[in-house]
Amino acid sequence: MKKWKIKALYYGKINVPKGVMSAGLDPDLMIDIPYTGFLLRNGEETVLVDAGIHQDHIVDGRAWGGYKAIGGQQFVLDALAEEGLKPEDIDTVMYTHLHNDHTGAMELFPEAKTYFQRDEYVNLLFQMPGQKVREDFDPRTPGDVEKLQNIYMFDGDLTLPNGIELYKIPGHTLGSMAIVVPTEEGRFIITGDLPHMNVCLFPLQTEMQLLDGSFVEITPAPPNMRPYLFNSVVYDHWAAFDSYNKLKAIADEFDPKYYLTGHDPWVIVKKWFG
Ligand SMILES: [Zn+2]
């Protein structure tokens, strides 16, 4: 089977307190975190994972939580153009989940094979009150889904003939999904936002990389907060805990280098995997 190459795509950024994503640790440390997507290519098929935030969802320069942000469909188009691609060149789109910062350019890919979990669609249509208050989902997304012509909606875990493995990992949302990509350098795990950053899975880390490539010291988690750090957006903590264990279990090796987490700057800085 042909191996894949992964490129992390930069779709813009939002300035948030690091503590929001790590159970309150380092509440005063403001960091830019990227809106992240991925391009997967194996010489035969071109796959896009996640589609950024819609420009209309950034009001007066602020997005989720009222934090300063930049993004929009042009970022997605620019990221594709960097690889000489247009939206119609994308064969397949996979969504880790349907939050507003992952579906912004969905309408640009109406004919692509589109994969997401059935329960994620349920969550989109039937939101928990907290999800509504935070406006986690973009009100335009149900209409965008209606226009998709090639949906592969399913429930649970699935290995595709092209070698990509899909795993249901509820917790951050009802139907969140991890995407495992086999490459020459091993199996990389695109986690979506259950762990926003690698420190959520590896809470003893003492530094993290920022978007400009520099490093900043962070507080390692004390024993009573381990083994995982939860971010502030979890609709079901029991499910999230099981899903963290699942993310650990599906790896060949529990090593941070294989975890391409939802909004961690280091993923954008390193850019190429496999
Ligand atoms: Zn996100």
C-alpha cells in the first residue's frame, strides 16, 4: 500500500490563555494558537482534514470566547494554493468534528467524498446548552452539510482501503474523530480537539513551542491532575477520559511526536510529517 505524506496547514490563529486548554495551568500566559488543517497525499488521492473557520464567524476581529483571531476561507485557499491545489483537486475531506473552526470552508468542497461521524451530525443538530452559549458550532454548517453530495457518515471505527484509520473519540463533542495516517515515519494520529495541545496528553512537559518557533516555559501538571489535562470544552468528561485512553492505545508508541493535536503551534512549525 502507498504510504502517505502529511502537511499541516495554517488557517489563521486565535489568541487565548494557555490555561483554557490545559485545565487551568498557566492562566495568565496568552498564546497564539493556530486554526489547523492537514493535507494528506499518497500520489493517488488527495485528502483534506478540516476546513478552518468562516470569515463571518470572526466579528470585529474576535472569534470563540471573544478572543482576537484571524482566519477565513481565503486562508484555506492560500494553504491549498501553496501546494498547487484548488478546492476541486481535493478528492476527500475528513472532519475531526464539526465545530465552527473546522468547517469554515466546507461549502468549497461540495463534491468531495466527505467523512464524519454520525453522532457529530447529531450534535450539530441537537446542541447542549453550553455548546450553544459558546457558539461552538457555526449556524451555517447544517446548510453546508445539506449541500454535500458525497457523504460517508458512519458510527465508530473504520479502516479505509487507502490505509487511513478513523476512530470515534467522543468527549470534546459527541462524535469527535481521530484520523490515523500511515507514513514512512510511522503512524501519525490527527486527534482533533479532545487534546487541543500535546501537553493535554503529556502533562509533564515543561515547555511548549510557539508559532514563531520559540519556546516558552509551562507548568507541569501536579500528580492529582494527571494523567491527562482536559481543556475547557468538554461536553462529557467520562467519554473524554475513555477517548484519551483510546488515543493512547491506538498508537504504536505513546510519544508526543506522533500526536498532531488540534491547535498546538508545534504542528504548524514542523509542518511536514512522514
Ligand atoms: Zn478547534
